Amino acid sequence: MAVPAAWLNHGFALLHGEDGDGRREALEAWKQKHVDPEWADFSLTVCSEGCPWPEVTAALQEAAPLGAEARTVIVPAADNLFTRAKELPAAVKAILEKPPAGVNLLLVAWNTLPAAPGKALGAKPWTDWTKAGRILKVGALDAVEIPAFIDAEARRLGLALQGAAAAMLAQRQGGHPGLLKRALEVLDLLAEDRRVTEAMVDQVTFRLADQKAFAWSGAWQKGDAAGALRALRTALEDGDEPLMMLGQVRREVDRLLRLAEAEGEGLKGAELLGALGMSPKQAFLLEGYRNALAKLKARGVKALLGRVNQCERDLKGMALSRSEAPLLDLTLALCRAWGR
């Protein structure tokens, strides 16, 4: 992924989207641009995940050490800061509208933040940030972007996609850049003559799409505990990133919370889809989310989000457990919540 230079040049910036690979690459590029490695131990502050705005503003108010050009603050999981766009504190809004000199700030959200009116990026100062190029999205590709992405990655690897191979890859893998890249990397190993056939795509994507992360989420959404645990084991054995899989759960739970809020505001049709960060082509998914919300209620969804946050802390080594047990436990909780 080529990180836009215009975005990198901004000392105050926002990075959001579900593409974990793209997030990491953009984060490292931004740090390299704004953090002097010799002063990193003294001038770089990484806020706690899910921290409130007061913690962010307190970090921004700390003075840079003598000799360092600027203090840099990174918020690694800032999704919670965008849940209430209308409740942005006045002091924070003033800082975001006129970033002070001598300090840098990068906000990183794991999900794609919606830009509908009144939602996340749909209000000032974020609309101004969008116009200024301060916001970089690394989420799922739109349908019209997928063919060009596949073509570019295939050329980079020196692969020639034969017949309907590209279309089949797009259909099987969807618009997730990470999944598309991994599928093409596997095809790179298989295609000794650099030509990729439909049969080869079918062979690769059958396991990637049907037996791994998507099979896992599909199983727990049906309440199929045995199938979910089997798919989880397959994905982990094949080297899938646990935090990437957890990102799928967070997106689904977050959509349930947004649905409860949107329905409470009486939103319907395109406005409702926009509030959930979904396109009109995804309208068929609404029924599943409504059924899950009816079962869980708002309180149950918030409790489930708490389980997700705890699992994330465990996986990152912030709690006692460093094994796969947190993800196994969460899988069973998801099966009970969605399929009871």
C-alpha cells in the first residue's frame, strides 16, 4: 500500500479502517515521519486503548523534552472517541480545529468511521479534516475499486490472471485488502509459470474464504458452536492474525450498537444504512442485525462489547492470559449471544 504523502505530512491526522495490514503500514510510515527515533523514549506518548478525550488532551499538554522538535501522541484504538460525534468537548474541538505548534497527534480507529450527517466524520471539525487530507481510510474496498486493486497486486507479483480468475477472486474474497493480498501471495507460490487459472483461484479461496475467518464469523452468528470452534482452529493454524479476526467481531458488535442508536432516532432507509456504515447493496444484512439486537437488547450488546475489549487486552498481553483461550471463550459467548 502506498501511503499518501499529503496525509503523512500532517502532524494532526486520523487513520481508520478494518485493513490491519494497511493500518500498520500507515502507522509506521507516519511515525517515521514525525518521531525522531533518538528521542522516541522521551517525546512519544502512546495513550491507552479506549482512553477518553481527557487522557488525550493531557498527553498533548505535556511539554516536549529539551532538544526534541515536538511531542508526539498516538491513540492506538480510538474508536470510542467517535461514538458520540455531537458530544465532542469544546476544548478538544478547539485543539482539533487549530492544532497547537510543537505537538503531533495520530488517532487510530480499527473500524471504518461513517461520514453520514451527525455521525463520526460527518460533523465539524472532521469534515474540515477530510477536506484538508488529514484522514486516511484503509477499510474495505468499494466494489468498483476491487478489480483495480487485484490487477495492481497481480502486476506487483508478476502474475497473469487468466479468464475469469480475477472476477472469481473478487467474488470469493470481497473487498478486504488483507485477504486479497494473502490469496494472491498463495497463488504466487502455486503459479510456477506465473499464470493463474480459475481452478487455482478456486483451490486457494475455498480454504481462505469458506474455511477460515468468514466461516468462523458465519458460524457464531448462527449459534453453531462446533462449527465456529472448528473454523477458528483452522484459521489460527493457517496463521490468521487473531487481532484481525477480533476486528470482525468488533465491527459486528459496533453495528448492533449503532443500530440501536439509529432506530432510537427514527432513522430509516439510506440514513439507517449510512449510520451503520453500510452501502445499499448490504441492505439484506439488516434483518440479521435486527434479530440479534432483539435477542440481546442494548444492555446485552454493551456487555458483549465488554467481552470483546477484554479479549483484546488478553491477546495483546495486557492481562494474565497469553494463549488462544480468550478467543475460544469469546467464540462461545458469541454463539450464545447470537444463536440463543
